[in-house]
Amino acid sequence: MTIVEGTSIRTYLHVFAALLLLLFISVAVAQINLGLMNLAVALLIAAAKAALVIWYFMHVRVSPRLVLVAIGAAVFMLTIAFILTMTDYVTRA
């Protein structure tokens, strides 16, 4: 395995441990009835896991700034899509 310059095995192990912790948290939260907040909490945990994978395992943190701009634009568009979908879902009778 090639390690990106400035990234150690220790960093990857910390990220792996964080991903496992988030997995256990998502399983625990799924067992608790939070009503309408279940979806929001699950999406928040999933976003945190996705951010860790993108930032460390896809080496975005050492990528050029243009990559960060592209990711920001994609997240912005995805957020708009979620908002529009949720407003449509909530307003239906």
C-alpha cells in the first residue's frame, strides 16, 4: 500500500476507529425511537462517515484547491436536492 506523503498508518488507524465508532453509534441510534428525528440523525451520521472517507481515504486533504471547489459545489447541489425533496414530501397531503 502506498502511503500519501504526510499520512501515517497511525492516521489511517484513527480514521478506521472513528468509522467503527460511528457505525456502532448508528446501530445504537437505530434501536432508539426518536420519531421524525431518526432520519435526521441517521443522515448526519452517514454524512460524517462519508466526510471521513472522502477526506482521508480519497486523499482530498492533500488535493489541489480546485478539487475542494468541485466537492463543495457537489455538496451544495446535493443539499438543494434534499431540501426540495423534503419540502415536496412534507407538503403532500
